Amino acid sequence: MKIITLNCNGIRSSLQKGLLDFIRQENPDILCFQETKAPVTEIDRDEFKNLGYATYVCLAEKPGYSGTAILTKLKPKSQTVGLGDGIFLSEGRSVFLEFGDFYLWNLYFPSGTSGEERQKIKYQFLEDFTQLTKPFLKKKKPFLICGDVNIAHTEKDIHNPKGNEKNSGFLPEERKWLSDFLDLGFFDCFRALHPEIKDEYSWWTYRFQARKNNKGWRIDYFFVTKSKSVELISAKIAKEPVMSDHAPVVLEIQFS
């Protein structure tokens, strides 16, 4: 099974920059988008339907802001848009699907870069997310979580760790939260398959020619519960085509 996560930074913009060709080339079973920034009609499109995808969408109350979506060739058993309520729903940050062999949760975590108030909201989101996750650890089916987490976990995941240690997204409290979350019983799929690799990033600021110089952050993830019924096959960050300030993360995984 192949699953892709991508923060589109506007799905209409990504479509203009080669998203459909990328989907045809990779032919994933499931696509998870964050920051769609578009109404349902611009996400549940004929082009996606013609490729065999059904669409599940969570929109923010504010038009053109945030938004998440899952496109899937597999039919889910159930769906929950905005699992968690609060800003999970009002800011369009959460789509949850249950399949026969696994659970899938696509999320767009808040950023705290705009100031102290949003950083507090981010910390509350992290706490709420953790509490919502815990019941699924007791389930027999594996639990796969993906999306833009807006946190670089370790010094391997950011181009300038020393210079960013006081910046939202690489704060000690955020990094500790991510370590504690993984300790609940999750793999960071990319890191599990590439434990020593550095300089592999999924987001670059549009400023300072950051992408050209590979001055980025790895903030887009797949997490999966540690289970004998999960086999991680491959994980990569697809650098081309450039469709957003983020790059897609492509995971191949087997559930048994």
C-alpha cells in the first residue's frame, strides 16, 4: 500500500504546479492533504474521481484557511471529519478514516510562529491530540497518523538547530512532546527506515533561497503504532515537482 501526505499550501496552486501528474506517476492508494485552502468543489474534483479516488474533506470555518482532505481508492468502514472538535473541526485540521485493517488520521497541526497566543493554542492541540490518540493504542488494528506536525524532532531534522532552538517548531518543549508521543508506542516511519540520514527535509521557507540551498525542516510525518501486523517497506521525501513550500512524503507500508 502506498500513502502520500502533502501540505499543499493551496490545492489549486498545487494542481497548477503538477499535482495531477505526480499522482499519476506515484499512483498511491491514499492521499492526505493539509492546507487545502479551498471549498469542497475544488477538492472533490472530476480529475480525482477519474483516477479512482473518493474524497473526504474537513473545511475551516474561515474561507481559504487551513483545511484537510483524504483521497482514497480504498473504501473506509467509517469516517469522522473534525475528530476532536474544537479547532480540529473549526479550523479544518482533522480527517479520520477507519479501514478494515487499520485506522488513518490526517492532521494539520497549528503553527506557533505568529505569536504567544497561537503557541498556547498549539500546546493545547498537542495535549488534546495525545489524549485522543491513547484509546486507539488499545485497539488491535494498527493506527497510522500523518500530516504537517509543525515540529522538527531532532537536530537531524533541521538545517540550523542551534540558530532555531528558540523558534516555534523546534522549541525544547515541542521536541520533548514529540519524543514522549513516540514513546507511547509509535514509529516515526521515515526515521525508522532512515535512522542516520541528515539533510532530508519536507519544508523550506520561500525566503532566502532556502529550498535551493536545502535549508529546510522535516516537519511532515507518518507515525504508526508498533505492531507485528505492520511492515514498513519504504519512505521517501519527493523533491520534484515543486508543488508547495512542502514536499510530499511517500510511504509504502503493509498491514497484515
